[in-house]
Amino acid sequence: MTLGSLLAVVVVFAGVIVLSKAVRMVPQGYEWTVEAFGKYTHTLTPGLHFLVPIYQGVGRKINMMEQVLEVPSQDVITKDNAVVKVDGIVFFSVLDAAKAAYEVAQLEVAVLNLVMTNIRTSIGSLDLDESLSKRDEINAKVLLAVDAATHPWGLKVNRIELKDIQPPRDLVDSMARQMKAEREKRANILEAEGFRQAAILKAEGEKQSVILEAEGSKEAAFRAAEARERLAEAEAKATQLVSDAIAGGNVQAINYFVAQKYIEAFKALAEAPNQKFVMMPMESAGVIGSLAGIAELAKDAMAKTPPAMPGRGS
């Protein structure tokens, strides 16, 4: 190979290298920083760009897409001295490629350490029960602190989630027993409340029953008194009629009145439940005389009745 051919090959090779350094293609989702003799000058966005070879070069290639970092599990001591294992996940995006490239070294390591530190601080200010029940508040608190701390680095922390909070096994067993006791307590309270309601309803029913029974007794007594009053009025009226008959000269009315009372008294004595057989002397002549008086009253009543008018055909 001649000297001219060798020189031509060197020139072509150098041209290819210079061209590759001059023409840059930035992929979507990335931004590249440009340095002139090691000093940052500007940032290349996605697309085709041309640089001055030797004078300009690509500094850092920054991923601008949202990134996910796994927060490793760590032991955290709560306010009441319980040790829990906590891990999580972080979502962040780079907003300023120059700051992310030159304001902090080892960006992901810095973000992880910052998140782990703030998780320990947040959970350390709460007791165990609060740490387990207020996960959303812990996430929000850690997110606010980390986002403010990473802002000078050109980052935006979008979300921080605690994936798991694991208390020690003995505490888990103790919490399970406590939960069981609490449920049994609520069950006993509900059962007692049920018995109380049943007793109240039963007492209310008995009260209403007594009231209704009293109302019924009152109504029955009222009706019985009314019946006795009417019976007394009837007796008084009958007595008045007999008295009027006697005053009018009808002596047989006395026999009717006496015979009626005599027969009623004998009937009541014969129907007494404690008597199986009744034997007593009875003057038949007196009863017959009384019945005779009744017959005389009937004759007098028939005599005073006017005769019926005969029909035209008789």
C-alpha cells in the first residue's frame, strides 16, 4: 500500500469519527447535556442535533421518564419502642436534566437514602397502632418532605407508598388476642342489649295486659252496677204497683207479693252448692193460700178487661 492510499484511509477514518461526534440522535424520553471542554453549556432534547467536534461533547444522558425505586426493608422503632420492618416504593421524574446531572452525585442512591430516613422519622413519631392505621398520613408526610428536599436536584417525587409494615411475631399474636377479646366484648354487649330490649318489651306487654284487664274489669263492674240498678228499679216499680193495689183495697196483692218472695227464697236455698239434699218443713196451707191470692188477682184483672166487640157476621 502506497503512502497516498494510507493517508486516504486515515482521512476517511478520521472523517467518520468526526461525523459521529458531530451528529447526535437523542432518543425519546431522554435528555443529554452538552459540555464544552468539560463545562456544561446546554441540554439536547429528543431528536437530531449537531455538535462541534472536539470542542463540544455529550456530558450526561438523563432519563426523563417517571422512574420507580424499590425502598429496601428496614427496621424502624416506633414511639412506644416496638420494632417494625418497613419497605416501600418511590415514583419520581426528572424535570431539569442539568440539575439532576450536576447538583447531586449518584441520584438514585441519594433519593433512596432520603426516603428511608424520612420513613424512620415519620414512623418514629407514632406508636404502633397509629403506624398500622395511619399509612396514608405517613405516605403524605414522607412525600412532602422528600419532594421538598429533592427539588434543588431538579426532581419531582410523585408518589411514595409504604408496601408493608410488619410488627414482630409476638406483637402480632398479642394483637390477635386483643382483637378476639374486643369482638367477644362487643358480642356480649349486643347480647345483653338484646336481653334488655326483650325484658323491656315483655314488661310493656304485661303492663298493657294489666291495663286492658283493669279496663275490662271496670267496664264489667259498670255494667253489673247498671244491671243491679235496673233490677232495683224494676223491684221498686213492682213494689209500688203492689202497694198501689193494696191501697186500692185489693188485699190479695199482699198474698202475691209474699208468695213470690217465699218461692224465691226456697229456690235459692235448694240451689245452694253445699247442699246435696234439703229436708225442711213447709206449711202447704200458707203456700196454697198465697197461690189462691195470685189466682184472685188474675180473676180481678180479667174482670176489668173490657169484652171484645162481636163481629158483624156473628
